[in-house]
Amino acid sequence: MGLFTELKDSISRATDRLFSEQEPKRIGIYGPPNAGKTTLANRIARDWTGDAVGAESHVPHETRRARRKENVEIERDGKTVTIDIVDTPGVTTKVDYEEFTDEMDEDDAIRRSREATEGVAEAMHWLREDVDGVIYVLDSAEDPITQVNTMLIGIVESRDLPVLIFANKTDLEESSVKRIEDAFPQHKTVPLSAKEGDNMDEVYDNIAEYFG
């Protein structure tokens, strides 16, 4: 009976561990091109893992494939929240190669626009199938009421996903967080400057609350 009891206890402990450990939630970082999605993803990843997610650029559509940083552990109030960050390509209704001709020759611009279009499709696939929550990044110096933003927020709501709206680039003089709050009053808006690292404590508090 002793061997049977030990075996039963061992199985019970293994089962308890199996069901107590949750898989990290996949949090997609979405928004229009040049809103600062990769800058934010890199800020989060560096703060908690020491590594970056991907390259940043002022040129639109620098991110043309979804990039994932796994097992990012964020500690808040003595608790640890583990997430996988998915940095997605900027979503837009049209990618024109002429957007890139000031930065590169025509052949490279055409290739980049094609890759960017494929990236938009990939971002939409992740949103419809593979994320557990959404961080929606908006440039607070730009008008948030656009066809793309309305469409994406609508898809997020139709999937009943938890979503945080981050009003980025508050370091810019023309920034208006209220404009974003007024555009999407049904969701929490958190102001920040991912570039300068401003207000990141509130960012992490909200990530832990919404996705933990």
C-alpha cells in the first residue's frame, strides 16, 4: 500500500501543477503605421527581459511580419503576470510604394510595399485567430477617427477581447490624449511616450490588471 500511496500522491502533485500553471496570454500590439508599436514592444521587452523585439524606424511599415517575444514576466504589487508580446505590422487600407521612394530606390520601394501588404494580412489573421488580448497604440498627435481604427476596434469588440488603448507620443507638442479618449470612450486610454519611457508604471499596472 505504501508504494501505491506514494504513486497516487506523485500523480496528484503533477496534476495540480499542470492545472495551476496557465499558458502565457498572447497580447497583440496593434495600430496604424508609425504609431509607435515596435517602440512600445521594445520598451516592454527591454524593461522585463533585457532584449528588444525588433528594429524601429521613422519609415512606415518597418515591421512587415509579426514578431513575438515570449514569456515576458511583468511584476506588479508582488504578483507576476506572464505574457507573450506579438508586435504586428501596421494596418492600413492601402500601401503605396511611392510612400517609400524618398528613402529607397523604386525596386526596393515596390518590394517593401508588397511585403507591407502581406504584413497587413498577417496582422489581421493574428487578430481573428491567435491573440488573447489587444494593446491598441495610437499616435496622440494624429486624428484617431479613421476607417482603420474604427474597423480594428470593431473586430476586437466582436471577439470580446480585453483591450487597452495607449495614447502614445505624449512628448510631442501637438499631442492630445483627450481626443483619443473622446473617440473611444468605451475603452480605457493610457497616455505614454514609449520613446521617452514616460508613464510606464501606469502602462504596466494596466497590463497586469487587464491581461493578468
